[in-house]
Amino acid sequence: MAKKGQKFKKYSSKLKEEVIRLYFEEQLPKRTIASLLGIDQNRVRLWINNYLTHGTVELKRGRPKKETLEEEMERLRAENAYLKL
């Protein structure tokens, strides 16, 4: 659990991509990758799982942006057409 005023480490995208490369291309175990790069084994596991589920190492933070008016109109038109059937 985070403590008040605690600083969190930030890892670059290049480091995360290197973890993915070592795991899939070099087929190194997670424990070996963690010790080679000096990071926690759970962090390596988390990045690999994110890559497997989302196809990317970087997850977007925050709430998704609202759709534009054009996208909303298109979605509503499609929904209306479906409901008319």
C-alpha cells in the first residue's frame, strides 16, 4: 500500500519493450529478465500480462475521451436503424 508522500518509480517504454523482447524472442524466464534489468519480478509479470491481454506494454491512463459529435451521430443512426428492424 502506498504511503503518504511516497515516490513511485517510472519505467520507460523502451525498458518495457526490452522486457517483452527478452521474454518472447530470447525466451528468457521472468526471474532472469528481472535480475538482468534490476527490476521486480512482479513488475515483469505485470508488463508481460498487459502485453498479452492488450497487445501493448503501455496502457492509457485516465478516462477515455468522449466521442466526437460525428461519431455519436453515426452510432445513434446505426442504433436507430437496428431498432427499426
